[in-house]
Amino acid sequence: MPSPTRAEGSAPGTRTRPRSISRRGFIGAAGALLGAGVARPAEAGIFFWGRLFAVPPRDTPFITPNDQFYRVNYSDHSLEVGASLRLDQWSLPVYGAVERPSRLRYADVLEQRVSERMVTLQCVDNEPGGSLMSNAMWGGFPLSRLLEQAGPSETARDVVLRGADGYHDSITLERAMRGDVLLAHSMNGSALPRDHGYPLRAVVPGIFGIKNVKWLTEIEVVEFDHQGYWQERGWTDEGVIPVTSRIDRPGHYQFLRGGRQTVRGLAFGGLHGIERVELSVDGGQTWRDATLAPAPPDAWVPWTLEWEAPAPGAYTLVVRAQGRDGVRQVATASRAYPSGTSGLHTIVALVQTL
């Protein structure tokens, strides 16, 4: 039975559609077949594939510019709906299993004491080494503040978030009350862009984008386990992001001149954090610890490793990470449905000369 593929609703998300192998996926498969094993003298076949399928390295800024931040929506009309929202008609009711229902206008939103939090968001369909992950500084106010003012009932269980595009999802009341969930109206110091949820969106650290609803128009507290758009279709309800890592430089099948190279990449553990990143240059037979750059707790962690190739040839580079809580990155490859992908990002580096 075919399974759904990419799914992140309102920030991020898309409609279910049949999976087709992407160019990057094909390159990765070719690399696994042709580049597996330890470093060895260059073979003409591998260098031929390198010329045909080389992927350039990524120069990833620590904070993703707004126009480069990944976007995935559950339907084609989401952006159209977001672009048509008018502030003079927008409001945000907070209702349901609460003692004091309320309704906020945009002026009320701007009067809230502003909190800023750097948070990396990741799509549930992000593949190992994929680009459906970005990092930004979000400005807004805690969802817990609104809920405290509303006074949830003793039997309240979930907080339902609904967007103008018809998308809906939920987080538990306990998660919402921790104080780190933002209702964001700014992104990297600017007003929230329309394609990222203007005028107000949810930012839930450590949880897949399906829970980060954009274009918010309603917040309802309910006394049951609310099943959101993608949960009704079998996708994860918890949405906890696993430990992941990727290699940004060198690129897959990139030709390298000189034996000394600086390997760079990113690691992200969501609620697990990142404690350790290891790199193998021989297809996973041996591992070395990478150097981690300082990063806020909810943001991705840049890492580097200085590597000197002993001889020209094809080298299989593999990266893995471990969270601060001891949780290790899952090495077994799996598809996105229903709880996100897993597997170790692997590339082939082609050293031409020393």
C-alpha cells in the first residue's frame, strides 16, 4: 500500500501525494552503491558519476533569511488565503473549556510584552541531509500567558490551533503551558511575512512543523485528544523531532583538491538538544568527534571537523549525532510516514590531488 509522503500542515505541510524518487534521492542511492566502503584509489567509474551528479556544497547561515526559510503548506490555497487576510477584520478568539473566553485584535497582540526566541523548525518529511529545516529568531508572546488569563478547566486536555486556510492541529495543554511556545508576530526582526503566517502563528520548539500552525484565527481548549488534519490521516500526534545531522560541505560527489579539508554541517535534536557529533570518512568503520559551535537550546548546532585525506580517491563520509539526554540518532533508514524520516546522511567526496 502506498503511504503518504511530505506532510506538514500550515507551517510546514503539504497535500498527500505519491512519492517519486527525487534527484537528490537518486544521487544518494548512487552514492551508497558506488561510494560505499573505505577510501581507496580513485576509480574511473566513480569519478564519472561525480561529474554527472555532483551536488554543490551548502553555505548555510546560522540564522536563515526570511526569503530563504523553507515553506511547505498543506494545500495550494494556503498562501492565497494568507495573502488575503486583512488586519481590520482579523481577530483571535480564545474559547472552549475555559472560564474566561476572550478575543484579541491585532492591536492587542502588539500591546503584549514581547519575548524573542531562536527556534529551528523542521518538516516531518525532511529526509536525511535535507533542506526542509531552517532557523530564525521569532518575536511574540507566550501562549501560556493567554491560557493563564483564560483559565482552562480542570479537565482540559488539548489546545487546538486553527488557521485561516482551514488547517488545524493541537498540542497538549501541558505542552502549551511550559512557557516556550510562542504566538509569533515577527521573524528575524521584521513583521511576520505573509507566507510564514502573518499576522500571527504558533512556534512550538522541538515539534515538527505540522504543529506550528500559521495564519492563526482560533485557539480552542478542549477536554479530549483532538486529532488534527494530518493525525486524521495517520501521521504522528506527538510530533517530537528526533536527533538528526547533515553534512553541508563538501557536497556530494564534489571534487576536492588538496588533502586537508574542513568538513562542515549542522545537527539538530529538538527537545533532545545536541551533545555530540561524530564523522566517519571510511563509510562508518571509524568515527571522530566534531567540534560544536555554541547555539541556543532550541536552535540547530553548526559543527566542523578538520580532515586530511591520506591519498587521492573516493571517500564515504557519514555523520551522526547524540542528544544531551543520551538519545542517539537512528541509523536505520525509514520513510517519513508516520513519524518522520530517519537514517544517517552520507556523501561521497572525490579527492583528486593532495
